Amino acid sequence: MTEILATKWLGNTVETWAIAVLACLTVSVVLGIVVRWLARRVAQLAARTKTRADDFAGDLLAHTKSFFFVAVGVLAGAQVLTLPGGVRTALLRGVVVVLLLQTGLWASALVVAILKEYQARNLQSDPAAATTIGALVFIGRVTVWALVLVVALDNLGVDITALVTGLGIGGIAVALAVQNVLGDLLASLSIVLDKPFVVGDFLAVDDLLGSVEYVGLKTTRLRSLSGEQLVFSNTDLLKSRIRNYGRMFERRIVFTVGVTYDTPRAKLEQIPDILREAVEKQEKTRFDRAHFKAFGAYSQDFEVVYYVTVPDYNAYMDIQQAINLHIHARFEDAGIEFAFPTQTLYVVRPEAAASGE
């Protein structure tokens, strides 16, 4: 048995290899148990507190993978062994790559946790948060893993300068091939940063109407009034003329009332006051003007302008209905008749025209 333990392999006795393996297993198992226990304890603590620091710590611990424990154990076991320079260098590089991978997982989880927490905190007061978070999460993850990849390749001895140059040339070719997709991606970033609209806004795009449901990296989706979903590419949407009713603070209303041509002038002079009264009797309105506008083809036309001080469309329709009923009642009391399309036909008899009658 002593001879077996004294047998050497790669410069180390079997006994040394056994100690190294035992150290590797012990460190891996103990570290895994400790981290899992800490994760449970931190999760319990986070459930009882309002601070977010313990939630972030719990997310990081929950994203600690088993290969990280194994890598730390291998690093600990390697300290016992006497290894050739090349083997030790390769082993250390492999461990560093594993540690970088775990660091990438931690950083990615932290970015997502912070942004999701921001979204949950600000979604009610700032609906743009829902629009922003999706793009920022994607950009954050891409940035984290790009850095991890570059550092890992540098650790493995890859010439980063040549790689970046090659990626630059290849990136130009790829950009030309997928320019439409990149255009939509850049348009998505423009929507996120400039915020011409956010989730929940009601938009009119050309002759299409709908509420914004989702803003993605390539498309924006609206729910129309009739129920179907409208899908626009981000580039096409930003090129369109958009009317955003979600940013409306008040609504300007213009409507016309026509009365018959046989209405006496005294009653015509009363009509602007009647129209003013009809508007001012309603709540959430601001009267602007009422004028005898024009002599129409079959009516004498009065134009009314007022403002509804709330953006809600149903509120506007309730107010307009009340105004119309009030005008109808006042006209009925005053004996004023509404105009309707009519034509007067004059017929002249030939014998009457010849006699000059």
C-alpha cells in the first residue's frame, strides 16, 4: 500500500493526488452548501424587509452555478500539486474562464434585477418605464457578455486587436445584410430615449387607431378599437404622422348649427347667447366663441368653439349630448327652426313670360 501511495504520476505521488482530489471535493461541496444556505437565509430576510439590497444579494446567490463551486475546488486542489508550468498555466486559464462565466451570470442577473425593480417602482407614475426596460435589459445583457467574451479570449491568449479589427470588417458586411433589422432596432432605441409615445397611449397612425400594447426591438403593437392587433415596424411607425391622444390635456371642439332662412333677425341675434349658455351650463368646459358664421346653401350657419378640459372621449360625448339637448330645448321654446336641406323651384309659364307677368 505504501508503495502504491509513493508511486509518482506527473511529478506527484498518488498520495498527493488523493489529497488534491479530497481538497477539491471538500471545497466544492462545502462552498456549495454554504452558498445555498446563504441564498435561503437572504431570501427569508428579503421577504421581511423593504430594502432592495438583500433582494439583489439573493438574486446573485441564486444565480451561482455548480460549475463555479467545482472551479474553486479545482483551484484549491491544484495548490497541493506540483505541476509543470504549461499544465498549471492551462489549468489557471480554464479556472479564470469559468470564473468569468460566473461573473457574467452575476452581472447579467444584477442588471435585470435593478431594471425590473425600477420598472415596478415607476410603472404607475411613468408608463414609459415598460417601454424602456425591455430595450435596456437587452442592451445591458449584450454589453455584459461582450465584455466577458473579450476578457475570456484575452485570458486565453487570443489577439484581441486583430479580433476586433476582423469583427469590425465583418460587422460592416453583416450590417449591410441586415440593415432593415438594424433600422428597426435603432428606431426602437429612438422610441425608448425620445418617448414620442409609451405603452397605454392612444395613437392615430394615418387612418388607423389603437392603444399601444407593446414596444419591441423590431415592431410596435397597437390594439384597435374593434379589437384586432395592429403591428407596425418601428421604422415605418416613426416615418408616419402620429397623433398621440395619450398626451392630450384638453379637447377643442368646433360644431355648427344651421337655422332656416325665414328666422327673424331678432331671433338670430339671440342665438349666440343661447349657444354660449348651452356650453357654460356644462361642467368641465371652457367657452371660446359663438358667431353667425355664414349664409349657407339652405341655412344660416352659426359656429361654436369650446374646450373640454379633460381628454376622455366619453366625457366629451356626454357633454356634447347635453349641449345639443339644451340647444334643442331653447330653440323649441323660442320658435327657432333647425334648417334641413331644401330647394325652392320657381316655374314660369310661357304665356306669363310673353305677357311680362
